[in-house]
Amino acid sequence: MMDASLQLEPPSARTRQWWNTLALALPLVAIAVAVGLALTGNPPERLIAGSVPLTATLVGGGAALATVAIWWGIGRKLGRHHLLLDAGGLEIVTTFYRQRLALAELRLEQARIVDLDERGEFRPMLKTNGTALPGFQSGWFRLRNREKAFVARAGGRRVLFVPTTRGHALLLQPRQPRALLQRLRELAPDDARR
């Protein structure tokens, strides 16, 4: 079990509200409007067994059920946002993405705590294969300095930037960035420590 202060900052309530609005409320309203318009047209669109209530229930209910299932499944993935750290390496798990790196693959001598308001070149700019909601970013991004990065961020401005030997960087938002960097340096092999 890893120290909670070294863990990634979890998605905020604001991020979850955005998710609920974008993935649940808006689609359900759109389904209700579309079914309502189709059934109140003159003449109504094709009905199942000639019944307006049956058509509304099956079409609207089926679409609503699918929307709720997708919302629930992806919403659970928002809860997958944590780090695993041991002598063998660092594993970042965030939404649909997972990165495992040996400690020797981390360029800890170049790692630093970055304030994204002051150092905008480290801010994620282009999502290449990731998840982004207001106040939340996870997966693969290009930073403003054009560097490729694996990002696990919950909207805060203070992040840990760690270059790797794999040709990309890590941009992580742990609860205490300095404590995580110190712990990584303690566990790293002697030739990687600095």
C-alpha cells in the first residue's frame, strides 16, 4: 500500500459534474426530444405494433438504457486514477490507460515540479489518445513545447514532470509532487539518482 500523499489527485467534483452533464443529462434530453418529435409528427413516424406508448417505451427506453450503461461504465473508469510504486518501477493507471516504467527508465535528474501557470510550455495542448474533461486529463498528449507526454492530471497547476528514456515524458499530478519525486529518487538505482 502506497502512502496516500504520493497518490494521484483524484478527479474533482466539478469534473464529475461535467461528466454527468455531458454523458448523461444531455443525451437523455436529446433522446426524449427526438422520440417526442417523431411520435407527435403528422403522421407519426412508423410505430411498433401501431402503438405510440409501446414505441416510446421501446425506442426511448432502449436508447436511455444504453446511455445510462455507457455513462456508468466510463464513469467507473474515472475512478481508475492512481499510482503503484515499488522497487521494480512506477505504474500509472488512469481511466483507460496504463503505463509501467522501470525506475531506471525515469530520467530523475531532469525531473522537476512545474507550475503550469508559470511554465505554460508544459501544459497539455493536443490530445492524441486520451481522455479530457474540464479539470481532468489522462492518456497521451502533446505538450505546448511539442513534447509527447503520458498525462495523469486532475486540473491542478502544480505537477511533476519526469522525462523518460522511452522518448516521452510523464506529467503527473500527485497530491504532493515533491514527496513523490523524493520517493522516486530514493528507490531509483544508484546510477539514476541525482
